[in-house]
Amino acid sequence: MGLSPSSLYKSSSPNSPPRRSRSLSPMALPPPPPQHQMPRPAKLAEGGSGSSSSSPSSFPPPARDYTQDLPDEILALVFASLTPAERSACALACTRWKEVDATTRHRLSLDARAGLGHAAPALFARFTAVTKLALRSARGSGADSLGDEGAAAVAAALPSERLGRLKLRGLRQLSDSGLASLAAAVPVLRKLSVASCTFGPKAFVAVLQACPLLEDLSVKRLRGLPDTAGAATATTEEIKFPPALSLRSVCLKDLYSALCFVPLVASSPNLRSLKILRCSGAWDLPLEVITACAPDLVELHLEKLQVGDRGLAALSACRNLEVLFLVKTPECTDSGIISVAEKCHKLRKLHIDGWRTNRIGDFGLMAVARGCPDLQELVLIGVNPTVLSLRMLGEHCRSLERLALCGCETVGDAEIICLAERCAALKKLCIKGCPVSDRGMESLNGGCPSLVKVKLKRCRGVSSECIESLKVTRGESFSISLDIVLEHDARSASENGAQETGQAQITELADQMAGMDLPANAAGAQSSSHAINRMRSVVYAIRRRFSNGNPPNPPPQ
């Protein structure tokens, strides 16, 4: 495809230099003159010498570009199946492919440097069908990233009547006014995602005012937020967000003052999905405010938050709640789970990462079994259920299809046997780091008739012979995997690495202590010498702990 015509045809004169083609499309080559056309290679006779396969250069080029017979609509469908890199490469093949790519490309990702404002008019004049735009600035770009003036130039060139999704990443020179100018240029915007930017929460007031159709808002790692101390009081009272009647989904992630956005969430009465992940502040009272204003929540994710049973009790106002994730919320107990289960009867997915605090157990899970009969997926990490709760889950939750038990110290053979007897609809089972053995796994031979996939990890009591027996008994449609040796080796390597790191840190500490300046007077010298000797003794004891049986030399006195 990249060969020139002069390399494919013979020259009229043996001494004449080859001529370079100026055609934009290598496939659309003009037919060569009859006297210069290369003859087709003769077919080798049977038994003749040489290779039976001919190289591509042995054949003449096609007489015409057959892709010209394809309508633009068919060519656009072919381009739609390519990756962005492949599509960009195809756009360089010929003028027609470039035009088809430009008029049918819906996704566009641009390097948001300061000079983007000057290039924006030409870019959006070429790509007229863009509906999803991403402006990204690489780390370390600093002052070279897109600023307010450049954002205004980009906003003036945007296809305002079509752009429905906008993603901003790392725009550290963009302020509240810059975001407001972009929002004003896209009144039909439905999804906005911002991360690692420097504007504050007030910028989203202009977004909600200019984009009445906004449905999805994602805010991550903003650097323009006020201090946490004033976020719960002054900021909440000062910022007045307009009603966001069309907003359906909000995600707040890695924000040290995410409480600034509580009024925004509360102004969304039709909110369906809310994710608050790794955000600082106390969230019991804000959850009460949010659930009172948005009682139709269907999905809620809470991860690494300061939230307790009071916040979970506030979820009882969301009678349509179907998906609940509680990940590393150590203040939540059985009491909070019970309050949710008693009111949220439509719950389908429940993920609980108890962080091994042992505050959520059988009582909370039995309440879930009684109050949530439509439960289909249950993931328990660092939670310790027993036969009592698992039996009730199997009896009451007849639609339970996916179950994961990770790091559950109380899940043994008796619990697996209970699951095999009670969970008839179970299709996928994951067991990780639980004290189960062959006896429990063999119960799956006759139990759980709908089971199609089992994944075992760090279950040392289960042998490979038991796994093979399960595969033979349940047939080819059944999939089971056992990962025990690799995990053990990885943990050993991790422990060895930790020991080496600890020894290195101790050696560095000892070297720093040895280089400490001694006081000038005698009294200070005596007290400092006594303190240093004590520290050396402590370091020597720690070194013995990490030396694996080879004690180091005792510290000099």
C-alpha cells in the first residue's frame, strides 16, 4: 500500500531513474500502459524447483480502487469498528477516507495545551459530528495547559447543538469563569466529568444554569475547594445551587471538602445514583439531608467514609434502593444494616467490606434475608457469617445468583454444605481466604444445580484432586479455578520485601543517629550519650527481629 508506482512497473529505458508517484491514494493507481505492464508469473509445474508461494510484489497492483464502489455510509460503518489509532491512520490514506472520517467521527480527545484555542476553529470545522469531547492536559504541563482565554476560544468553536458529553482532565489553569464559558457553549450537555482541575464548587452553579439537560456529573480530585473546616458551615450556606431537575447520577471521589457539594446533590430531586468515594468529613447528617430531598435513589456507593448507623438509618427513606455498596466504613454495625433491610425491600445487590472490624455479622445478614427477598448478588469481605445467616439467605432469597465470601474466618465446610443445600439459584460462587476443605467443596457435586462458575483463592484446605473431581461430575459447562500456590508465593515475596525494606530503614536510621552532633558541655554530653546508647539498644533489638536468625553485631557502648 505504501509502494510507489515506479517500483511496480518497468521503466522504458534501463538507465532512466525511477519516478516518484504524486498520487494521494496508493490504491487508486492509474492503469499502466500495455507495453509496460508486468506479465503475471507463470505457475510452477509439478515437481519444479522453487517455492510454491509468490511474494506480494510479484503481482501487479489492482487496476482500480475497489473501495470507491463502497458508499460513504458503508465506509463509515467500517471506520466505526476501528480503534481511534487505527481510524487516524486510515484518515491519512486518501482524501475521501479523510473526509468520511471527519464527518462521521463522534469521539474526539485533544491535548489541552495553551495553544488549543488558536487551533480549535479549524479542528471543529473539520470534525463536524463530534458528540463526545475530552480535553486532557498531561502531568507536568503546568502553565502550558488550557486557561480561561483558550477555553473561551474553544467554546466559541464547539458544535453547541450536538455535544452531549464533556470530559476535563488536569486543566490546572482553568478557573471558575473558564468552566462557565465552556458550559455556556454546550446547552445540550448531558454528561460532565472533571478531574484534577483547580476550579471550585461555585463553578458548578454556572454549569447547572447553562446545562438544564445535564444527567450525569462526576467530580474527582478538585484542587480549588476550600478548607475542610469551613466546608460544613460557611460554604454550604454561601453557595446556592439551582434546582437540577434532570440530574440522575452524581459521583464525588477523592475530595477533601466534598461536603461543599451536599447542597448540589440535595437540589436533585430525581437523583437515581450517588457515589461518594474516599471523601473527608462526617456524612451522617448530610445523608439525612440528601435522602430527604432525593428519596428515589436506586444506587448508593459509600467507600472509606466517616458514616455510621445514623447515616444508614437515613437510607430507610429510599424505598426504591436496589444497589448498596458499603466499602470500608468501620462505624457501620448490624444495627444500621437492619434499619436498611427493614425498609429497602427492593435491594438486589449488596456489597459489604467490613474491614475485619467484626461489627457486621449474622444479625445484620439475617435481617437482609428477611427483608430483601429479591437479593441477587451478595459480596462479603472481612465479614464473618455462619450457618445461621447463610441458611436464612438460602431459604428467603430464592433469586440469589452471585455470592462472594472473601476473608471470612467463620466460613468453613459447614457453611459451604449449607449453601449447597439451600441456594438452588446460585450460579457464581467466589471463595477467597476462607478455611474450607475438600469435604465442603465435595458437597457441590449434588448441590446448587444452577452453579456454572466457582473461583477459589487462598483456600489451602482444598486439593487439586477435589477440583478435578468436581469438573468431571458437573460436566463441561461447569468452570472452577483454584489459585493457592501462586498466592502463597506472592505473599512470601511480599513478606521478604517488607523485611528487606524494614532492614534498609533501620540501617538508615542508625546511620542518621551516628551522624548526630554531640553537645559541647559535659552534662549535655553525658545525657546525650545515655540516650544514644538506649536508642542503639533498641535498634539492635529490631535488627535481630528482621535478621532471620543471624543476629548482627551488638552496638558499641
